[in-house]
Amino acid sequence: MKEKLKQIKEEALKQIREAGAPDALNDVRVNILGKKGALTALLKGMKDIAPEDRPKVGQLVNETRQEIETVLDGARKKMEQIIREEKMKEEIIDVTLPAKKNSVGHRHPITIALEEVERIFIGMGYEVVEGPEVETDYYNFEALNIPADHPARDEQDTFYVSGDILLRTQTSPVQARVMEKGKLPIRMIAPGRVFRSDEVDATHSPSFHQIEGLVVDKNITFADLKGTLAEFAKELFGEDTKVKFRPHHFPFTEPSAEVDVSCFKCKGAGCRFCKGSGWIEILGCGMVHPHVFEMCGIDPEEYTGFAFGIGLERISLLKYEIDDMRLLYENDIRFLKQF
Ligand code: DAH
């Protein structure tokens, strides 16, 4: 019996010495001390021992068990200590390494231009509203006096979601959406993304931004339109900026005009920037067409109004003297950081 115990102890110590990981130590515990372990098996053999010897043998077995447990615990602690030390070494922090810099982003020049335009109109008492980018043919064209087959549709080919649902080609549909609600008077701007199936080049992109403006009230005249846009141009490009209204045609305004501002680089003398003319085109505008009023349920005999549409990229390119629109969409932080 003693011999057997010694054997078990030696085997246990050997296994403990050879164990390379805490899991292996656990296996030793199970193999020797566990329910089906060698030492337990020995205890089960007690019935074959003479009753008077049993207490002694029992004591011996217990002593052996205790010894093995002590060695096991010691080995486990040592092993854990080594693992902890290795982990500490791995996780050591080198305080002499340079710190990670948090790179802060930068507002996009289109956003800067938009916020500037919004600031100017909010200052004049305008409300900022939004309309959907996915629009119906009705709001994008019909309600703006552009029926099917109208030649104005040629210039504004777009992406169709389905027959009557399309990506809006202009922010003008927001005019109809706001007027339809019937809350008068109206003084709003509606900035947003618009789409056209145009090829990408220095001045075109299939997706760009506009800011629509609309004022509807009693006794609104073309003089109000002129005064408003002249003030806007001065705030945006400088106090000595002049505006010029050139007659134009838009289906949803009558009369309509395109607005040029005096070149803020050469003050109108003519330079490369304004292609020698002294003027730079910045927007389209006009008096709301009576037919548009009628379609939106507003009586054109009682109310008049003006509308305008500004190309946001164009404003941003002009203001920051960027000569290629594609630069705005590349999102190269080295470029964007300059504004
Ligand atoms: N929606 C026009 C376009 O995309 C721009 C425009 C012109 C808007 C005249 C207006 C306006 O509100 O009155 O070409």
C-alpha cells in the first residue's frame, strides 16, 4: 500500500514538473485527486484492508493527497506569476513614443458657402426648409409649369427611380410643396442636393447643390426681388458688388432673369476670372408664374411673389477661386483644409 502511494505521489510530482500550462496542472489534479483519479481508486480499495489498519492507511492517503495538493498549488501560483510577468512585459508602455495626433476634420467649402448663404437669408427673416431628393415628376416638372414634352426637360434629364419617381433636377419643387400648404405669407430658402444625368467635367457633376428661394405675399414686386438679391450679393461678395439682371426664360417665373455680379477680382474691369467681361453669373430668378400659383391653390390676383435658384457649387468655386468642380468631390483633406 505504502509502495502504491509512493508511486502515485512520484507520478503526480513528475506530471506537475512536466506541466507547461495551468490547464495541464488541472489535468494532473483530475487524474490523481479527482473522482476517478488514482488516489481515489486507492481509497476505494480500503475494504480489502484489515479494519485495524484502515485508520493508518487512511491517514497516509490523506497525507499524500495533502502533499500533492500543496505542490500543485505552488506550481499553479508560480505558473500564474510567470504568465502575469510576461503579459506585463508585452503591455509595457513606452512613454517616450510620440503621441498619436487626433486629426480634426474640416468643414467642406460647399458647407461653408451654404452656411454663409443661410446666414444672410436668415438675417433677412427667411425660414430654411427642406424637400425630398427623390421627387415625383409632378413636383419636379408639372407643378413648375414644365409639362411633358416641354423643351426645358431636355436640359434637365435625370435618374428615374420608376416611371413617375425621379431624383430631383432642381430645388424648385420645394416651392410648390411649400405653397401647396397654403400658409401665407412665405419667405423661405430650401437648400439641397439635386441630380442630373450630366457627364463629370470641370463645371458639371451628376450630383450638385442648389438653394431655392421663395417669397409670396401681397404687393411683392420685381423691385423687392432686385433689392433682396442686390443685398445678398453685397453680403456674400463685398459691399461694392454690383448686380445686373439679364432677361432670361424659366417656365415657372414670368418675367425671369439671370443675375450677374460684378467681378470681385477685377471690380468689373475684366480679367481672366470673369473671362474679360467684368461680370459673373450667379443665379436665376423671376416673379412666380400665375399658372404656378393657381396649381398650388394661391390666387394670383391677390398674391404675388418672387423666386430664385442659386448653384451652391458655383458660389463656392467663385468665392474660393477654385477652378475645377471635381476638386470639391475628391475629399482630399489637403485641399479642403485651405478654406
Ligand atoms: N431651378 C432653376 C434651374 O435649376 C433655377 C431657378 C431659376 C430657380 C429661376 C428659380 C428661379 O427659383 O426663379 O435651372
